[in-house]
Amino acid sequence: VAAGWLKILPPLMMVVPGIACRVLFPAMLEASPEGYNVAFPIMVTEVLPSPVLGIMVAAMLAALMSSLASVFNSTSTIFTMDVWRHLSPSTPPPPRPPGPPP
């Protein structure tokens, strides 16, 4: 039962702010040329107090930096394993990780 509640929680966290914005600020949503894509920014700027707004901006920037770090890590791995091997064939292969022999 607890797993079911945990499974339904993320969709609710994504849907409820949009529904609340539609109920609280219908005129702002209809006046926006972007339509409903501005629901979350409207909710953040209009509902949250100033200190919590700063924490929210910091959390969004942290999520952005984390995503970028993942992209950079994947890109460097792909470059090292696929491109650099062909550009520099004299480079020895990477050492095998410790563990049982294959």
C-alpha cells in the first residue's frame, strides 16, 4: 500500500501546481502568449514569499547544474572511448578494473 502512495505522488506533484494556477490566476494564463507553459513561473513569483522564492531559484539552478554535469560526464566518456581511440592509436587501452578474471 505504501508503494502505491509513493508511486502516485510524483504525478500529483506535477499536476496539482498547474491546476492551482489555472484556478488562482486564469486571467494571467490567458493573457500570456506562451499559454500554460508559464503556469509554474507564475505560481512561484506570485505565491511564494521572498525568502522561499530565493530557495526555489537556488534549487532550480542546482538541478540545472546537476543535469549539465551529467551531460558533460557522458560527453567526455563518449569522446574518450569512441573518438580518442581512433585519433591516437598508440594510446594503451585503459587498465582493467580489479576483480575476478573473465
